[in-house]
Amino acid sequence: MRDSLGDRIKECYENRCRFYLPRRTYTVMRIDGRAFSTWTRGLKRPYDEAFQALMDTTTKLFCSKVQGAVCAYTQSDEVSILLVDFDPEGKKLTTSAWFDGNVQKLCSVGASMFTSIFNDQVGDFIKDTDQLLRERGPAVFDTRVFIIPDIVEVYNYFIWRQNDATRNSIQSAAYSFYSDKECHGKNCSELQEMIFQKGQNWNDYPVRFKRGGFIYYDKTATVGNAVNKKTGEEIEFERPVGWSIYPEIPVLTSQEGRSWMFSLIPKLPEISYKEDDRSEEQDWYISKVENGVATIESVKYGTISSSKEKHD
Ligand SMILES: Nc1nc2c(ncn2[C@@H]2O[C@H](COP(=O)(O)OP(=O)(O)O)[C@@H](O)[C@H]2O)c(=O)[nH]1
Ligand SMILES: [Mg+2]
């Protein structure tokens, strides 16, 4: 049955607030704990290893449920997840995006999924959870999503978040020795000097606290075990290690950090704009422009017409 009232409400109101992220680019989803300066009261200062492990594990479980997730960076009460909606191997041009890039869906499902995983895991990591939850209620996270059009800016994004982690850790370490008033207006070198005067060296703190943590998809092959349901026989098969926590991440601006970051971030398949440029060098080339639409082909994988993609 036609629902004309429903159609009109959707057309005039609901659909007009639907926003979609542009396709074939990098998407960053940042998830942040709401009012965590209060929620974390009672946890160890300047850092709580159990809380960090809880954030790492939540992020790992979250990433395994997100289509197109590549890696995630976490520090303090926040996580930045990198998603792609293209096939880095260049085999397919028409890949899909998580919720087709629908911003409201990405933010609402992202926040509720992360929140529920976190609250589900909290008891395994933090002692006296019952007490914590009674006093504070369950943790809540917000989510924002946006696109970054090029790979170098994605690298710069992660550098920005890591700089924030480093600044936060110096400040937290200083606040654990001095009052707010004593730390007020001091820059990071001055705060480090003040920490030093208390007999501690900020450089000696754990890497996870100083630089944050990375979660990534480890493609290294490992042996998995399963039971053949029909025969009951145990079988071994090869599978990737899967979502993993990187033990001690490098400083991203260092040579090691840069190489590592670029080995993680997939490159957008290159498309040659020259007509019929069938060299092996680039992933795709334009084979023809017909009826005002360019058709793209791959030497390795054949034709895929961009005009066949959904545009509405
Ligand atoms: N005790 C403790 N607190 C932490 C730890 N990591 C993050 N936090 C807290 O989480 C807050 C996160 O900062 P921010 O998102 O700006 O504050 P919010 O707006 O209150 O969530 C920090 O200010 C810390 O108070 C930790 O390891 N131990
Ligand atoms: Mg927060």
C-alpha cells in the first residue's frame, strides 16, 4: 500500500538531513569519551595501564566489525579509525563504503557500537567496576566522521593526534607532581624540567603513555584450526593473524615512523588520464570517453565502467 504521508514526510524532512561522504577517499572516524575527566576519576595517574589496555581491546574489537577499517590510533580517551572505500589492490573500482558513507549512520552506529563494546569489556580490565559504574554510570562516547583526500594529509592527521598524546602525557605527568597553579602557563619543555626536578624523567615513561597505541590488520599468515563438521576431523588452514595491537609504536615523524605509517595506509589506485594508455605502470587507464562518461579499464583486471555506478 502506498503511504503518501510517509513519502511526503521522508521527502520533505527526513531525506533532506541525510548527508553522504564523497566516495573513493580516506575517511577518519574519531571517537572520544564523553566527560572522561570525570569518568576516569579513581583510575591511576598519570596513566592507568588497565584503562589503556581496555581502550586498545575495545578498538581492536570495534575495527573487526567496521567495513573498510585499515588501522586505528588511540590515546587518552580517544580513537581515530582510518577507513577506505576503495580496493587498494586496484582489482575493483566499484567497492562499497560502510553505510554507503551515510554520516548519521556512521556517527550513530560508530558511537553506540564502540560504547557498548567498551562497557561490555570494562569489568575485565578495571577492578571495582561495580563501584565505578554505580557512581558514574556507563561510559559514553561521541563520534565524528570526515574525509581527507590525500595520503600525506592522512599521515599529518596521525602526527597531529600523536603530538596531542605527547603533550597530554607531559601535562598529566607534571600534574601528578604539581598543582594546577604551578603548571599553569608552562610549555612542554618547562613541564619536563619540573618533572625532572622530582627525580623522574619523562623519557623513561612507557611508550604507550608517551606516544599512544596503534591497532592494525596483520596480514601475516598463521595456522588456524577448525573441525570438519561432517567428519569430525581436525583441519588446519592458513589465515591472516588479523586485528592486532602494535606493541610499541615509533614517533611518527621519525624515518621509522614514516615508513611504518606508509606501509599501513593503502594508496588510492592510480588512474592514467591519457586516453588508452595501456601500460602496466598504473592501475587503471581511461579506455574511452563515450556519451560524456569516461570508462576505466585495467590491464590486469579488465573493464569496469564508472558510468555503471550508482549516482543517486
Ligand atoms: N586517571 C586517568 N585518566 C585518564 C587516563 N587517560 C585519559 N584520562 C582522562 O581522560 C581525559 C580525556 O580528555 P578530554 O577528552 O579532553 O576530556 P573530557 O572532555 O572530560 O572527556 C583526560 O583529561 C584525563 O582526565 C588515564 O590513563 N588515567
Ligand atoms: Mg573525552
